[in-house]
Amino acid sequence: MDRRKGRPFLSVCPSTEASDSRGKKAQRQCKVCAVRGKAAGQTPAERKNKRKLTTTWCRECKVGLCLDGFEIYHTKLDYINN
């Protein structure tokens, strides 16, 4: 499926056993933020300190996305450099 077509919806990440046992919301790393940091030549330590964890994801694409990343991921052909 092309990530720029269809009707994607932003929704809350599904709970996992680990998140439920600690009483916290499930989180995922934003795909757009992570890939952009890697493309910018950041070291793994720099990326870890600046990574963006989010409690939202696209349930169609099955990737974690923050609010800004959601729009970029589903509208830009090259979401890494734009």
C-alpha cells in the first residue's frame, strides 16, 4: 500500500504487556523524526538524546508517528529531506 494514498488515521498506540504491567501508556518512536536524525548524520548517542517517543501511530501503516510526522509521512514523497 502506498503510504500517501488511502485514508490513514492517527490513533493511540495499542497497549503491550510491558506497558500494562507498569501502568504506562504504550509508546513508539516516531519514524519520521528517527529517520531524519539518521540522515542528518547524527551519531547514535545524539539520536538517542533527541529521539521522539510518541503515544500515537498510523494503524494502517503500523508505524509510530508524532503529530508533525504523521502529516509529513503521508503527504511528502521524500519525507526524509523535505
